[in-house]
Amino acid sequence: LDEKVSLRDAGLCDGDTVFLVQTPLLCLTASFDGTARIWYLQNGDCRKMLVARQGGQVQSATFSHDGSMLLTVSLDGEGKLWCAESGRLWCELCGQPGGVLCGEFSADSKWITGASDDCTAIVWSAETGHCSKILAGHDDDVKSAAFSPDASMVVTASCDGTAGLWMAADGSRIRSLVGHDDVVKSAMFSYDGLRIITASMDGTARVWNVDPGDCLQVLQGHAKAVNSAAFSPDDQLYLTTSFDGTVRVWEAETGECNLVLHADNKVVNTAQFSPDGSMILVASGTECVRLLSATTGECIMTLDGHEDWVRTANFSPDGMLIASASYDGTARVWSSRTGECLQTLTGHTEAVISAEIITA
């Protein structure tokens, strides 16, 4: 709505349902055209275009939690930090022996951790981009790195079949989580920071105690490699995705599988819980995104409008909006309550591979 238009002038009548969305809102997109873009969602205008890699491809872009800066990672291993307000290049991630494969901010936005292509993970200062600690000890490539909620620890997933737990302050290894029989694709902390969930090419996910590091549960049932695993916001459920074309929901207390959700064309690109844990958002091998009940698995709504497969989709922090990124070169913003497409963000010249919404 135009901020100068009254609700009545906008066509609302007594008895109509109104959903409140915190504004202003920004959407960050990354594309294989070598750019990341910041969009103002009130009107869909591109606020800033960041040329992260001239002639190259950007594989990820993410805001810091305080919204002051953003990180881009390109396929050639360059990590760059940008000022979100001005769009100016702040600094490059530096000091690591190899290239940058991925990166994420700590909850206080002061640090970044990510995987490097030399079998290590790194902790960088978000203020300077300088390498603070090198987490060395894996025997093969590191696939992911993630902070604990309080940023005191980092968990890594490696092709050597283990996950590693490290002290972020000094880079020392606390312990290795050993039990998988193949590459560990991802590792994440629970929201309370007491457990870790890992996903592996051996077709299982495992849940571990942070201390003393023992395996609590082995989640078996997928027919092929497990690509990702995550906790629900209340830590009461697990969500796994697999190359077998399914998404599974598991009961944390028992480790039993509650739901098996079959993806379109047997391809799962991404799946995630809504912020309140009641819904699951699935982007699969099709032009649409599906929103399903986390309790029953029923399809609540289908977001249809892209002209090519959807690469990924994410909820806004309050869960009211969904941003989807597609190989058709656009991102779209949807209402999670009505399924209406509110904005189509056009301007990228190649596939859009990530999209996320934050409050400005």
C-alpha cells in the first residue's frame, strides 16, 4: 500500500482480514551473471547492484544479521564484504591459504566462518576481512562450516566422513564426530546449541551431543544420499532432504520419521521450516514452490509463476513473505498467507541462485 493511502481508500472493508508485515523490507539476490542485487520491496526497484565478479558467477550472497553488510562468494573462490547501505565494497576475505567455498555470519555479525578449498575452515573478522583462525585437521575437503548460536564454536562437515567441532576463539579442535560411512555434506547446531545434526552421502543423518560428542540418533530411511539436515525452530523436529527425491520430517524425541514428502520430478533443491515451525517450504524440480503442513504433510498452497525451475526459496524473518530464486533469471516475493505474488524482481541476465528478505 502507498503510505499516504488510507485502508478504506485502498478498498478494505469492515470484516476484511489484514496481515501486518514489518517494513521497510529489502531482498538480496545473487546470480550467475556475476552480480548481487539489493531490492527495495515497497516498489520492486533495484536499490544497489554489486558486481561481485566481472565475467564470473556468484554462488551465494547473504546479509549480516544486523543488516549492515553482506557477503558474496563467487565460484572462483573470492569472498567479498559490502556495505549494505551504500553498496560499496568494504573489503575482501583474505589471509586464508585457499579459495573461499562458502560463508556465514555469526549471530552478532562480528565474525564469518566458511569452508576453504584446502581442507580447512576459516574464521574471519567481519570488520577487516582478515583471517583470524584456520581450523585445520580434516583429511579431505570441507563442505560446510557453521557457528554455534553463541558463536563460541564452529562445526564443520568434511569429505573425510567426519564432522569437526572447534573453538572459534583459538581454532583448536574440541573433537571429531565419527560414525558416518561416507562424505558428510552438512552439519548444523540446534537452536539451543546443545546438539548437532549431520547429513551424509551414506544415506543417513545423525544427531550428536555437543558434549561429550556421542551419537544420539541415526536417522535411517532415505534410499540415497542425504543432502541436508536441520532442526525445527523449537528443536522438536528434524528436516532432511535427499537425492532420492524426498523430504522427511522426524520426531526429535524418538528419532522416528513422521512424514515423507515427495518432491516434484524427484528433485529437492531446498526445504526449510517456517519461522514458527508450522510449515515446510519446498523448492523442487519444477517452476513452482510448495508450502506444506509440518504436521500432516498436506500441501497448503502452491506458488506458481516462474518460467523455469526454482533454485531456492526462503521465508522472511517473520514468516509472512517468501522469496524464490529461479533459473528463469528472476526472483519473486510471495505472501505466505494468500500465495499471491507481490513482486517480480527482474534485471539479472542469468539464473538467480539465491534470494533472502530482511527488514531494512
